[in-house]
Amino acid sequence: MPAPLATLAGFSEVTPGRLDRPFLDLHLESAVAALRDAGIESSDIDGLICVGSMMGESIEHTFLSEEIQDSLGLHELGLQLGVQLGGGSHLAMLGVATRAIQAGQCSAVLCVSAGVFPPIRDVGRRLMTMTCHPDYELPYAPSIPTLYGLIAQSWLDEVGQGREVFAEAVAAQQEWALAHPTAIGADAGRFTVEQVLDARHIAGPFGYLDCSIPCEGGGAFVVVSPDRAAHLPHRAVHVVGIGEGHTHGFLTSMPDLSRTGAVRSGATAFAQAGITPADIQLAQLYDAFSSNPLMLLEELGLAERGKAVELYREGATRPGGRLPVNTNGGLLRFGHSGTASGICGILEAYQQMTGRAAGIQVGQADLGVVHAYGSMLCSHVTVILEGS
């Protein structure tokens, strides 16, 4: 395997929920906690990257990275910027930090994101204005579930399956959420596939339980150069592969509704890491809706086309299985914190790979893949992680 590109040194995570906390405070508390976890002083940080949210109070913080910099007293930065790729922002943020370290621009980068996702009834129109084409989509008054439903139904038609395959993913991820102390969906108890299918209909192939849970949340992580790995307080988790795939800006420009940029981003990341999908022991896959984990398992090469559901039915993705997927319950059952949601997969993978999972600890976690995307499956980012 090629030499590590960068190393994750520490993390913090905001407990998801309706927190009623100032937007900036969530960022600052996350940042301080991540530095403490990494055993790094703020004076050692020479890079800062954040992700601005697009809803609620967060829109007032146009210069969020500058606010964080001044509040933390970071006066010797070689890099300071904000990233915005929706849910893919956080893996993109990790990619930027990694490349800055590789280039010698920085040696320790603080990455932080916290966000709010108000109830859809409160922000639905504004959300659609941001994600829909103003001429070809918005005039027809779609919703996020209906747009995702088009993609999901196209995939179902291509592989010749029904919506019950999505219910398999929901039921499996609930098993992880039940054991996680802060997963929002844990209180609902165990689901059968039939119960998921019987939940009230929302749009297209989706019922209520096929949709992620809006909340507030987020967190932070610290990225350092690999030569500092021996001095970290926790097991070093290295970034060994990064890939991106961008195919469109709006749904009506998507070249193929049943194929996304994950194909390209995954192939690039695996090639850079010098491994194959068969080597992966842990997967954290962005799951705004229940269709996403199955589609991404196949597009990343972790399952053959139309075969992802078999992993769920044989128990491979559940606790004790050979390929744990979304081990905190994912956005479906842990919680979806708007544009901060993509950080959850990174933080969960890091916790699992350092043996510090808040929920069920997987047995073998030396090689993991984290994947996320932004908006209507537009901007895909894949990262391969290796535990030292």
C-alpha cells in the first residue's frame, strides 16, 4: 500500500437533536473538544477549514471561518477557507486538508462543521430554491423526496427490484442505532422489513422510515502530517485514498438517473490507496434516503449491480456481519444535520477505527471507506482510511 497522505488525529461530535444552541457556539465547542482529543494546542494549528450551513441562523455567518479563527486565536494560518458541496463538503474538506499537508502548506488542520436542519415544513421552499433549477424544476413545485424518488425508482427499474430492498437497509441500520446512546431513531425500537413498508407513504418508493431524520449536530476533526502519527494519543487513522466525481448540477442535467459520480470517485480512491473494494472492512455511506446505501454499495464496487440487497439479507451489513455499514445508524436513524450531516460518516469511521465507538464496536476495522455526496447526488467524494 502507498505511503499515507495524511492522518486523522482527534475528533469531537455534537449530540444530534433539537439543541437550541447558537450556531457559532456549536462550532467553537466542537473545535476545542477536537483539539483536546488530539492532544494538540491551538497554537499548533496552521490550517482551518469549515463548512457553512445554508439554513436557520447559520445564514447570518457569511464569514464563518474568520469568526472561528478569531474566536480561537489562530493567528499563524497557512490555510483558511470554507467549503460548500452540501453533504459532500466534509469529505471534500478532508481532501483539501490532505492536499495542503502533502504540499507542505500546513502540518495540522482543524476541520469543523455544525449545522441545523429545521423541520421541512419550516424551510421546504427555501431548500427547494437552493437545490432546484429555477427554470426547469422549481416551477413544478417538487420536494426533496419526490426528486430522490425519481432516482430511486429509476434504479429499481434497472435492477428489477421493488421498494422492499430499501426497507432491508432501514431495518439493518436500526439495529446499529438501537445500541448507540445518541442516535435519535433508537427510541422507535426494532423494525421489521414489513413495518418499514407499512409506514405512511411520502413520495415515490419512499415511506416515512425511508427518509432521514432532520436535526442539529455536527462536529470537528484534526488532520496532521503522517510523521506525527507516533506521537498521537490514539491509534493513527491514515488517509490513503481520495476520489471525487461530479456529473451534474441539477437533477434535470443528470446524464443517467441510475448512475452517479460515485463510480468515478470510488475508482479513483481505491486506485490511489492500492486496494480493491474486497479489502474494505467498514463502510460509512451517506444515506439521506434508504435507496442510497444500496446504490452506493454497488457503484463503489462493494457489491455487484443488483446484488447489494443480498448483503443486507444475509446479515453482512448488520452488527457482527462481515461488512458493517453505517454503524451509528446513518442519517436515516442517527440523524441528518443538514449541511453538517456529511461529517458524521467521517467521525463514526474514525471512532470505530480507533476502538472508541459510542455504540457497537466492530471487530476488525483496519480499512474503511467513507462516501458522501451533495445535493441531488451531484458532488461525490470517496475517502479510504487505514488504521496503523
